Amino acid sequence: MCCWPPIDGVLPECAVDARPSSSVLRDALPSTARLVRTFNHLGFHQLEALRRRAGAQDRTDLTIR
């Protein structure tokens, strides 16, 4: 499975396949499986930094379609 180098470092198994990890996973699953990606654009450190109390005017939301 591919990795995120800033967090995981450069792993040899990721260097073999340059495709995004979701593409690698999709190809490894049965054709009847449905793959859903979430939180792909935010790292854990951003979620912590953006945390606000319920009702705060400057809260951040994530839209999921």
C-alpha cells in the first residue's frame, strides 16, 4: 500500500507503484466492492488545530458528498 511520505517516510514498497493508494486498493478489491475515500485532504494535525467548541462561530466543517 502506498504511503504519505511526510508522515510515514519513504517506504520501499511505495516506490514500486506510483499510483495513489486508493487506486492500488481498488485494484486489490473484488469488482463488486465500493471504495469510498474520506478526509483525503486534511491531515490529523490540521483536524486538531481546527478543533473548536460546539457553537463556535469559527468552526470548520467537512462536506461529504
